[in-house]
Amino acid sequence: MKSIDYFNKKDINFKDTSGPWMQEPDKSQFVDEKTGMPCLIVRNRLGALCGYVGVSSDHPYFEIHYDDVGWLDVHGGLTFSEHCRPGDEDSAICHLVDDGEDDNIWWLGFDCAHCGDLCPAMTYRGAYTYSDDIYRDYEYVKAQIRILAEQLSQVKGAENV
């Protein structure tokens, strides 16, 4: 899978165009170097970044709902589990594969739009954003993805799930 970054900002009404989110990709696809698992970062409509790790059909959590996955520890907990969602390539929760690569992936993911997380589309006066909210930037989300990929890799190697 090729590493690809997309910069679009088309579906998000950013009230504050001075934040770090303006220089970050709105979607990235890449392979986790340590585990070899496919990964995505996708910005949602609130401007918050979401992280995803794909598991193949031989993984114990393939086609398992995120509520039934168990002990995985990632920012805010898992909030997503599905096959690729159709849509515009620059914003869909899906990936482009190289010739011969398996595209039958089950995405497990998390979002950074929880209480205490700053969402760029809500940074205007009167929004439900507090001064101590923290923007979870691209590097933070990528680090959380690495943690999730490592945990998923350990599950695949375990005899008992």
C-alpha cells in the first residue's frame, strides 16, 4: 500500500483558520512500519482526526464489532469497525491498494472528538469548546495508531483471544 496524503478541507467549515490543522493532511494512508498493518488518518466533519488500523481476514477481530473487541487501549476507546466505506477517495474511510494486495480489510478505529478534545470546526465563540480542550494533532493520532497496531498485532499472535 502506498503512503498517500490528501489535503482537501472541502467539507469542513473551520471557524479558526490559524490552527495547526490547516497545515496537516486531512487524510493519510500508510503502512505501520513495525507491524506491516495498513493505517489511515481521516479528518471528520468536526475537523477532528480519527485513526484506523486495518486487519485482514485471518485476524481474530476481523468483522468483529468494536464493542466486542475487548481490551485495546487507544485514545477514547474504539469507536469504529467496518469494511471500507465508499465515498470520495480524499475523505473516505478506505484505502488504495497496489496490484496484488488484499483489499478485504476490516478497519478498527478511534476518534479525537471526545470531551476534552478540541474540534477545529467548533473553535468559535459560543461553541461547546472549553479553553482547556486539547487539539489532538496529526503526530498524536499517528502515535496512537502505532499503539493500536501493536496491540492488534499481539492479539493476532496470541493463541487465546
